Amino acid sequence: MTTQAERLDRTFAALAHPARRAILARLARGEASVADLARPFRMSQPAVSRHLRVLEEAGLISQGREAQRRPRRLEARPLAEADVWLRRYRRYWERTFARLDDLLSELQGVKGKGGR
């Protein structure tokens, strides 16, 4: 059984490569074959297949079966788990930026009253 930390590690490692992020963006529009996914890239189909394997191992995509065709589809759960994890940090940065906005407003008010 994998832990949440291990799942997050695999998700973020898979998302680290721009080709894999592009593949996920394409699959967000609907399932696609390996040939369809390989088309926009300047890499071989085996190279695309290696990227797909990383995405599958991270649970970000799954493979269907339709006769001879094996379309890939996006799996939302790992991305949802990553979003939950990131949300905590988003709230931290939002609070930090709000405090910075308050400080800047205060400094602008002081500057305006000081005549400079």
C-alpha cells in the first residue's frame, strides 16, 4: 500500500517534464491513442510510450481497451490530491501577499502625508 506522500512524489515527478504535462493537457480534452499523443512531439513513439508509462505509474492516466486500440485517459484523483496539498500553501501565500498589500498601502499613506 502506498502512502499519500509516495503518491504525491510520483505525481510531482511525473509533472516535472513538459512533454508529460502536454500529454495530460491533451488528455483533458478526451481520450487518445499513443499515435494521437505522439503526433505533436518531435520524439519517437517509443519515447512517448516511456512518458506514458511514467504517467500510468503515477496513476495520472489509465489505458482502456477497444478492440486493437488502447486509448489513454486522464485520471483525476492524483491531481486532486496534489491540489489539496498545494491549497495549504496557496492560503499561506495569499495571507503573505495580503499583509504585504497592507504594508504597502500604509507606506503609501505615510509618504502621501509627508509631502514627498
